[in-house]
Amino acid sequence: MAFAITLINLEDAMKQSGCPLCYLNREVAKHSLESLLWENVNDPATRENINAALGFCPTHTQLLVMIELSNSGPVLGVNLIYEHLARIVGDDLSHARRRLGYNPFAKSRLNELLIKKPRKSKNSIFGKKERCLICKLVDQTDLDFLAALFEDLNSDKSHLARALLKSDGLCLKHLEIGLENFASRYAKAAELLVTDSVKRLAAQSERMKEYIRKCNWEYRAEKMTPEEAIAWKKALTFFTGLPASEFDLRSDKLI
């Protein structure tokens, strides 16, 4: 039953724009953060994991805020999580300052510290930092969905092969993860996915060449086809996993 549900989720994701695996991991992240905010924000084990990672990564912090703001209520969950974390990090910084012997009036000591070569260590002054809790969950979910995808595509009676060809295909990141983990076990599926990506890239390359050529003043009279006009967006979908609609000039996306 679980495998069948996974295939249904994959098929539904292939109807969306962009990489279907990227779509699924965004949905997983969204549902996980919703569950955190409404059910587990005060769970000690969950908060311990969040604190060990010094909060969430920038992408999932932004998503956390967007989800809570969309509820049209107070941003209570974000405040609970990050007020506690602010105290923890503030205390750690205070302890680090004492360990370094920092004295605002002892400039010679400060200069001595600044010119010292940093120690080669993977750990920061906060100790070993864990990965973002949602990033770890998404990574595991990626592997679960990719395992199901490769297993299905390897079958002569694949349910997803046709849906895959109609979709925007896998992005480079998920293709690479899938091949690294499942190509040796599911050779037929690996061949199908690689061939599909090669065909897509070749088609977009030819259309982008035409786009470039027709931007030349000498060929200005030739009309751009709709496929040529969006080929660059389709290519960016492969490299980023994002839907083509994300590549526009909206001010709310500008940094």
C-alpha cells in the first residue's frame, strides 16, 4: 500500500511544473513545518534538534514564517523557537568572549587575536552544528521517492514512464542523486532517465541557439517561435528544479 501511495504522489507531482521531486520536497517541507507549528512547537525533543542546528536554514526559515503569517494570527511559533535560540546563542557568544580574553580596552590583545591564523576545525564556537531539521527530512524523503521511481521505471509495466515523458523531467540534482544511489540496481530505469534528460537538453539547446541567432540584427525579421522563446526557462528548470514561471521579473523575488 505504501509503495502504491508513493507512486500516486509521484504521478501527481509530474503533473506540476518543474522537477517533480523538487515539488514533492517542497510539499514535505511545508507539511512538516505546519505540523511543527500547530502540534510540536513546544516538544522538547523537537526543540533540542532545532537548537542543535541553530535554527532552520534560510529557505526553511522563510517558509516557516510564510506558513505562520498565512494563518492570519500572531507569529507565536517563530517567537517561541527563536527567542529561546537567541538566548542560547547569546550565552554561547558571551562564553566565547570570555575564553578569548576579550577586553575592549586592551587593543594589543585584540590585535593579537585578529592576526592569529584560524584553527582548522569543522566545529564553530557553538560546538558541532547539526543540519537543518527540515533539510534532513527532505533528503531522506528524496531517497524514498527516488527509490520508488527507479523501481517502477525499471518494470516493463511501469505506471510512471508515460507521466514522466509528459512532465518537465527530473532536475540535475535529483537525477544525480538517483543515479548515484539506484543506477546499479535499476539499470533500465537509469538508462530511461538519462536518455530523457539528454533529449530534453538537446532540444532546449537547439531552441536557444535559434533564440540567440534571431536576436542578431541580421535575422531580426524572423519571428521567434513560442518554444524558442521559453527554451531558456526550460533549461533553467533542469538546472534548478524550479518551474518556468519562477523566472520572471517580479519585484517581490528580487534580493
